[in-house]
Amino acid sequence: EAGVAQSPRYKIIEKRQSVAFWCNPISGHATLYWYQQILGQGPKLLIQFQNNGVVDDSQLPKDRFSAERLKGVDSTLKIQPAKLEDSAVYLCASSLGAAGADTQYFGPGTRLTVL
Amino acid sequence: QKEVEQDPGPLSVPEGAIVSLNCTYSNSAFQYFMWYRQYSRKGPELLMYTYSSGNKEDGRFTAQVDKSSKYISLFIRDSQPSDSATYLCAMDTNAGKSTFGDGTTLTVKP
């Protein structure tokens, strides 16, 4: 079974530029998550999708971050404009459902450096 | 104050040692308690999860949950160099929204 795929793996941009990350979840997984992991910290949930609808985006900085999940499969996360404090690893995860017992499978992440 | 606090480490132990990793939490609504392992430059992978209080064992790993004290632990027996990684505790109220600790980095020396 293929895992969660993410691209690019690394990205370096200047502040105020825009950037987009892509995630392809495990086939058949209805729930998709984007997390932000700052160095030395645990992952922080940015947004949770159930199929192509948003379940929770309470911690997404909506003035600069946006995310979509077209057709309930792939997802993109965009930052525009980027700030220095956005430097982090952006992790995508997927699970069969949205219950606490549903295992979340993580991708390798995209490491973003904002200069 | 964070909802989930994790002993920061880092921990360095000799091969074969017993390792204890711990987290405390403040949200009494948490029902699911997970431990993830994260190798450098990789995403977290689920090691174990426990529902409510009690112990759960899987090979060399034992997870303990004490809801009355809001305290969870992961024990690793006969630790191996391949166990060297960052261990993250995470908790869920059953909404699929996990709250993570900041991780403890473990090094097992041969």
C-alpha cells in the first residue's frame, strides 16, 4: 500500500513570496490533515478535511494560508505572503475516518525555509 | 499553559536499558492516547494507541494511561540503537483532532 505522498520535499523562499505544497493521501482515506511542525515542537493541526469539506480550520492563519481538497482526494496548502515565522515542516496526514481510533498516516513532510 | 506537556529530554541511554517517556495533560475530554515515533527528516509513525485508562503492551513497548492523574507513559524495554528517534505523545477527544506534545529525543548508544 502506497503511503502519503508530499511534494516538494524542500523549499526555500524569500519572505513575502508565495508557496504551495501538494499532498496525495492514501487511497480510500476520507480524512486529510495538514500540520505545521516548527523545529523542536510537536505537529500543530492547521486544517482537517473530511472528503472535500473542511471539518476544522480553527488554527489556520486565514489571512495568509489557504487550503483546498479537490474531488476529495489530493490537497494543496498555500502560503501567501510568507513570513519568517512560517519556516517549518508541513506535514500531511490521512486516515480512513475522523474518529480518534482512526490511525493517521503521515507523509514525509515539506521543509520550508523562509529567508 | 499547553494542553499537553511532554518531558523535554533529550535522553541518552545505553543499549538494553529501560526507557520511560512521559506526558501530562489538562483536558479531561481526551479519550485516545497515542505515541508516535519520528525519525529525523521523516513524518511521525504511530507506535501505539490506548483508549481510556489502563496498560497496553506490544512487544518491547508498554503504554500506560492514568486518567485520574492525567498522566501517560511509554516504556521501552531492552532498548536498541534503532529506537533512537523523537517520541511524540498525542491525545484526541474522538474528533480525529490530535494534540501533540513537543517530543522527547532518545538516543540509544551501542
